[in-house]
Amino acid sequence: MSTSVDEIVQDCLAVRIRLIGRMVTSLYDGALERHGVTIAQVNLLAALGKVGPCPPARLGEVLQLERSTVSRNLRLLVNQGWIEPSASDAKGMREVALTDAGRTKIESVMPEWRQAQQHAAQLLGAGATTVREIASEMGYPPDV
């Protein structure tokens, strides 16, 4: 007799996706570690490079991140000089832009990013195509 506990443990897609997500994130973060940047930060830089100067909320929409996650990472990226507030007020950064140093940072991580990308694709196998298709259906990458 199968219980509800058994059903969740055996079939839950959410837990499996979260496990895969943590493994893939760890793979990229390990590859990028020597650059002093995480894959989340690289993706924020890349999204900003694609979208152009924009409010932080727009980056959250593009990457489907919570406001606090975007704010925390943007502060770190500003401190590194990879992005800059292009408009701000007493409430904080109203608009941010990628700096030349940010573009240089993206270029500098590319060899390790590509290795991590290849390793992740190998681990996911045919699932890598499915991941891209699902993300595309969810609106990523953004049309700018």
C-alpha cells in the first residue's frame, strides 16, 4: 500500500528540479570561483548587458528573481565596479547599467563558463534541450 509520503518521495518533480538546480549551480559556481563571481551574478551581468540600462525590477522580471535577491547582488556588483547606478534617489538605485569593467568581467569568465556549460549539458543529456524549451516557453531569454 502506497502512502502519501511514499507518493511524494517517489514522484515529486519539485524536489527533483531543486536538487538538479543546486547541483548545476554548484558546478558553475565552482568553475567561476577563481573569478570571485557566482553564476547568479554572471547572469545578472549578462541580463543587464542584454536588456541595457534599466530599473532593478526589470532584471528581477527577466530572471524571475525576488526583489531582495536582485538588490543584494546588485550592491555587490556595484561595489566591484561591474555595474553602476545610472539613476538613483533616496530610495536607492532607480536604474542600473553595465560598465566596461562588467563587460570585461563577463569576457574573462567565458572559458570557465563554457566548460561548466559543457559539463552541465553532459550531465543533463537530452534533458538540456528540454530545459531550454521550458525556459523559452517561460519567456527566457527575453526579447529586447
